[in-house]
Amino acid sequence: MTELNPKTEKNQWSIEDSAALYGLENWSGGYFRINISGNINVTPHGQDKQGLDLTCLLEELKGRNLKPPLLLRFDDILEDRIKKLNDAFENAISTYNYKNKYQGVFPIKCNQQRHVVEEVIAIGKKWHFGLEAGSKAELLIALSLLDDPEAFLICNGYKDKRYIETAILARKLDRKPVVVIEQSDEVERIIKASKEIGAAPLIGIRAKLSSQSTGRWSGSTGEKSKFGLSIPEILTAVHELKIAGILNELCLLHFHIGSQINDIAILKNALQEAGQIYGELKALGAPMGYLDVGGGLGVDYDGSRTATSASTNYSLQNYANDVVATIQECCKSKGIKVPTLISESGRNLTSHFSVLIFNILGANSVSTDIPPKTKDEYISVKNLRETLESLYEICKYEKIDISKLQEAWNDALKFKEDALAAFRLGFIDLPTRATAEKLTWACAKKITNHLPENPLIPEELKQLNDALAYTYYANISIFRSAPDTWAIEQLFPVMPIHRLNEKPTNLGHFADLTCDSDGKLGRFIHNGQKKSLLELHPFNSKNDYFIGMFLGGTYQEVMGNLHNLFGSTNAIHIRIAKNGKYKLDHVVKGNTKGDVLQSMEHDSEYLLERLRMGCELAIQKGKLKINDAQQLIEHIEISLRKSTYLQE
């Protein structure tokens, strides 16, 4: 069993040790801390204010029949993220004496859940915060929820005639939709729709910049990007709009250099290029007035503050300062008025406010217990015992010879293989084979407990920790609730939410409920790097053990699938008062088994009727009693109304 070599007693482990171990202060944004009880507190109003104990919250939710896995959404954190974004731009505008304003929009694709979008609109109203739609369905959401005539509705994505007509008519509804041309053939459709309706939409053009981002989404940017017009295409579009008499509606330049911008230098290059294009469009006769810098404002998932795929090398204020200062400089050089600045920040707004809490169902690892010696042991078993004894001798010295550890492990593997060959040939029985395996893993444990901190340690010895690691069985589906961890190897902070005043002595990873071998969490943050194992506490089936996955409020729920027919979890919107009390604003029920069956075209009533017919046939044959049949049907009926996840 893989255990961290305990160098301190439980009462010598502090909550500060846990905070450092899991990097809490680096990635939490000040929204989470460990309280004196060793539990995670949610502190949306700042760490100096009273927070909400997550473990106590779970106990009270359980009393409301709301059991893990749960998606907890803290709307106060969402409010703080929106406020900080607007404050950062207001500070930059004031610092650089920028003679215009900032107005953000929220990309609906980041989290389309109704209560989330409604909360964004309600919170952002004081700043006239708008929405960005990337599809016809998202446009309908935006039109129904966004009623502020000063808020922008940025219309991105592929657009057919009906999409464009809807946007034109919405302008008459006292909305402010801007149809962004992202494909050259959209120009003709905009012109045609404008003629037929007798009115034109506000028009934007998305430029395909030569500036290319770095990191995971770098392939979606630059001159080969999926969306946007090249410089020749932009000139052609301006010419066609002018001939059609609607160039006066071209008011916005848009660009996007990829999600999760990790390096601020990339943004500066893009801003300089976009600033020049903006000035040239104005010189060509377009009134302009708005510049949309797109999305990409990153999240520091691992807390390293570096230009890696899971981090950013800039702060929110750095980002706002560079946007404001660079565009102002470009406009000043051309002698034109600076535009209203727009950004489509989604990931940075919604990542922090959502926490996925799941419970552990069990844990196991390979057995490293040393079996008692028996009379007349097989030669391979004897050799393994002698190898283990040699390791005790090697490890008693302060300076350990790594080459001797490697030699002993090579011997252990050879003797284990000898025992396996003997078993295949029928020379040893199953208990003897089990003894050989236990002794091999006991050798591995002895080696891992005494490996020195040395970069020259052979890779084979380093990998022993993975082989010995605990598997913690998690009551979630990775494919439903954290698909990016599987699909693109996204790193999210994962840690226990309680017992943090106790030293975690096990190394482990998580396996989910699906029958897929990929259904696991096996990548964790580690001082700006990633590691394959997480420090965890020993599992006791008599007590709950809760794990939190943080910063997953963007994309995860909406991109999840129904692998093995595990559906969505219950989602709870929570507001926290400054006195530590809380209110459940919304409880969004997760999918029942009946829901997910229906999504796969399995009718619940038909399923029940088939079972009833089967029961009747079994009763007639004398194989099933009537009471047992009734009990089975009742179990199925109740199960169809229950969560797809394991409950008490």
C-alpha cells in the first residue's frame, strides 16, 4: 500500500501545511481557505470576512435530501469576478486618461445554464454588461433574457439568413445586436436580408490576425484560424457594404486569439495589429466606434503565474492596462477617437464560482503486507524474502546507494517472474503465487519509502509510486462533470475539503463510476507542474470523505456526455451573507435515470410494462412470488425517479 513516509505525527500537521501542499493560496483567488477545523471555507467577500464551511454545508444539504455528487455555484463569487473585471478596466481608463469606456459581454457558450446567464445579466446591469451568442439557439437565449438597450449583443458564429434577419428585427426591439462578419459569404446574406427587411443590423468584422497565440488553443488562431476575414477579404467586404449603402452600419472590429491566453506578450502583439486595422477601417469610411478584443482572458489553474497552458503570466489589471494603453497609442498615432472597448471574457468570470463536490465510495491498492514465513517455501519465494532483507540493510544507512536499490528491484522482478512461470507450469499453488506478489510489492514499498530527492533516480524506480498507489473510487462521471480532464488533459485543482488538519499519508488517484478505463482523474497540480498522484487521507467506509474539484465553472457541465448513462448532478446556487449564513437561491435537479433513458429513446413506461410482462410469466411458471414481483416493480419505479449516481 502506497503511503507517504510519515515524518510528523498527526498533531504536528497544520492547516498551513495543507494549504501549502495543495497550493490553495496560489490558485484560489482568495475565495477559498482552510478554517481552524480543517475544513474548506468559501470566502467570496474576502478572507478577512466570515466564510461558509463547505463540510457543514454538505451536512445541512443532506438534511434537504441533496446528497453528493453536487455542483455548488456561489453567485457571490460570480458577482465579485464581474466587479473585478469592470474595476480593472475602469482603473486602466482612469490611469491612462482614456477618453471612452469599457463594456463587457459574457459568451453564453461558457455556461448556458439559465440561472447562470440570468445571474450574469442581473449582476452586470450596472455596467450594461451584455452577452455574446455563437449560435442561433444562443441568440434566442440572449434575446429573451437581455433587456438592457445599452448592453451589447455580439452575434458570432455561422449565420444563415434567418439568423441575420432575427438580429435585424431585434434591433427594432430596442436591443443592440452587432452581427459580426466571420465568413466572407456572410456579407452577401447581410446585404440581401437588409434589403428585404428594409433595415440593416449593426455590423462588425472579425479580423483574422497574423498574431498567433501559444498554448493549448494556439492552432485555432493566426492566419489559418477557423473564423475571421483576411486583410484582402476585409477590403472586399468594405467595398461590398459601401456599394450596398450600409457601410455606415460597420461599427465594430473584432478579433480573438484563442482561449486561455497564457502569455501577455501575445496579446500585446495582437492589440497592436488590431489597432492599426481599426484605424484603417475608419479611414476607409466606416464610422466604427467599438473594438472587441474577444475572449482569452486566462485563469491561473495551477497557481504558478507562468506562461504555461494551465496558468497565465499576467494579472487581471495587467490585462486591462495593456488593452487600454495599446489601443490608445494606436489611435493617437492616427489622430482618431478611441473606441469603446469590449471583451468577451467567460472563462475568467465563471471558473471560480463553481465547485464540484464528490464523495469517495472506497479505496484499494496492492497489498504490501509481508506474509508469514512457511516451512519449505519455494525457491523464488525464498529469494524474494532475501531481497527484502537486503533492502532493509541497504536502507539503514543515511546515504543510500541508488544503484543498490535498482539492483535489488531488478532481482525482485526476476524472482517474481520465476514464481509466475512456476505457477503456469503447475509447480506452485495460488497461495504461493500470492505470497510472491506480496513480497515483490513489499520490496517496492521499501524502495519508495527511502528514495532520496535526486533527479538522477532511474525512471523505473520513480514509477513505483504509481504502481503502489491507492485507487479512490469517486461517485462521479468524469465524462459528465469534468470532460476536459479527459479530452484535453485540462488541470483543475483537486483536494479534500475536510481533514486538512490531518496529514494525508496516502498517494492516490481517482476512478469514476463509468466502466471506461479513461474514466479517472490522474493529473494534479504541483508547484506549477503536474503530478500523477495526489496526497490523500486513509479512507474509512464508516466516515464520509469529500473531495472538491475547483475552477470548473466554465464549459464542463455543458460539454459533458452521458457515458454509461450517468447524467448531470444536482446544481445548487448559493448566496452567502457577511455573517456566514447562506441562502439557496436555486436548486437545479440533476438527471434521473428516467431522464437519461428517455434521452436515448427508451420510454420508461414501456420499460416497466416489459418488466411486468416478464414478472407475470415468471409467476405463472412458479419461479416468482407475487409479493416479490411487486417489490421488484416498485424498486424499478422508484429508481427511475432517482439520481443516476450512487446514493445511500
